[in-house]
Amino acid sequence: GLIEGTPVLCGGSDQAMAAIGAGLLAPGTLLISISTGGQLVTPLARPLARPEHGLRTLCHAIPGVYLALAATLGAGLSLRWLRETVLDDQAPGGEARLMDLAATAPAGAGGLLFLPYLAGERTPLLDPDASGALVGLRLDHDRAHLARAVLEGVAFSLRQALEPLRAAGVRTDRILLAGGVARHPLMRAIVAAVLGQPLIPLATGEQSALGAALLAATHLGHFAELQAACDATVALEPAVVPDPLMVDRYADRYTRYLGLYPSLRADMHALRQGE
């Protein structure tokens, strides 16, 4: 059905194209995308020699450049489960309402911790039988605490997915943040505080589609090179600086978060096998 003479070009995988759509053309920048799952991608000068704990190395669209990828499964997925299944909110605009609700609860969710392994987990656990958990639940917790705990659990899972990259020697100078969930100021503040680093939100959306379009436009001669294409289209918002008080609070919570999966793993698997 194409008109004769229509150019047809080969694109790439979603994260490879997202790297272009976020302007990640050279090492030094990490992109964290929070959508259904969570993705962490950064350019490399050479492939990882021994990718472990769920890390992957991809080819970049630029010859001689590579991408390191880490991924989690239950980011926006966990929020949708809480909103639609637990809170029975399926009306349009529910995600914004959930974020606003979470903002009324304190950092640390009143001592409530959430493991976002509702579909198993990828980096770094590589455990399809991992299960979600709410730990510390008491009568004085309400809907706002649940919402806040889920947001914080998602942020903790992103930090845990980042650790294998750091262990592999990957270093970055800045972190970009993208994805529908990351548009809300509360999620930005939580992720910045959990990581303990400033974040730069992307003003442009749909990074994968944008990257594919920029790749095609460059090959067709609309831009001299990919860098010029990215310079013309990729836009950033002001950096989100972590709140020092939240950084301290989340450092303690993250340590406790890390201890939950090893303690619960055997029971998670036994319960799954007994279904």
C-alpha cells in the first residue's frame, strides 16, 4: 500500500530508540524511564565484558557506541494495580489522583514498605517467582499511605537496578528522567531523594518514537548527523534537587527494603508453587 518511492528505514528496539530520543549519543548520561516497567539505559564506549544480574548490552545506532540496559517489571504496573484493583478507581485521570493522594502521606509512608514484584523481577533479582509485598501494615495506615508506599517501592527498585551498573564500573555525570509516571512532581522528588542525586526531567515525551523519527530524518538528509537532530528536538526541564531530609529518611528505608526479599524469598517461592 505504500506509494512507490516511499523511503523505508530500519529502526531499532524501544530502548535503543529511546536513547536517541533523549539525546544519549555518548557516554556520561543515564536515562531512567518510568512507564509500565522501569528502564535504565546509558551509552558505553565498549560493551560490558561480563554483564551480570540482569544487565544487557545493546548496540547503539551510532557505530562503535553501545548501550547498557537494566530493567524492572513493576513500576507503573504497580501503580495501576493499586489504583484499579485495590482502590477501585478506573475513571480517567486516576493516576494524577493517586499521586495527589500519596502527597498527603509523609515520606516513609508511616513505616510501610512495598516490594513491587507483582510480575516477578528483572534487574538485579532475575526471579520470575518473586512476589509483591506490603510490610508493616497497621490499622492506622490509610489509602494515602498505601499510595506513598507504592511510589517509594518503585523508586527503591530503580535504585536497586542501578547498583549492578555501578558495580560494573559504569559512571555517569547526570541522570535524565522520563516516562508518564515521572511527570508528577512527587514522583520526581521521591526518585531524586532515593538516588540522592539531582535529576533532569525530559520535556519531550515518547522518546522511542521520537528517536526512530530522528534516526529516519537523519538518514534522509534532514539533519547532517544525529547530534544535530537531537539538538533541534530534545528539550529538558530544570533539574530536581533532592531534599536532604528525604535523602536521609530514604537511606534508612532503602536498607530495610533490601533486606526484605532475601528474608521472604523462600516463602514467596513456596506460596507460588502451592497455588
